[in-house]
Amino acid sequence: MFYLCRLENLKMREIGNLYGISESAVEKQVAKALSHLTRRIYGDD
């Protein structure tokens, strides 16, 4: 979902439709992925 949103420029609504989930669920997953990547880059500090 992160890839589709950030790199393929799909809208959250479009991604939700692809996966059969709500737009807010997509937003949560993208935020979770961004948080994970940030921790991996900068550490858990």
C-alpha cells in the first residue's frame, strides 16, 4: 500500500478499492509503513 501510494501515486480511495478496505484503513497502513521505515533509518531513539 505504501508503494502504491507514494511511488505509484494512487489515491488512498483507489488503493482501498483494490484491497476491498476503507480509505481510513489504507491511511493507517501507510502511516504504519512510514513509521517502520523511519525507525529503520533513524533507529528507535
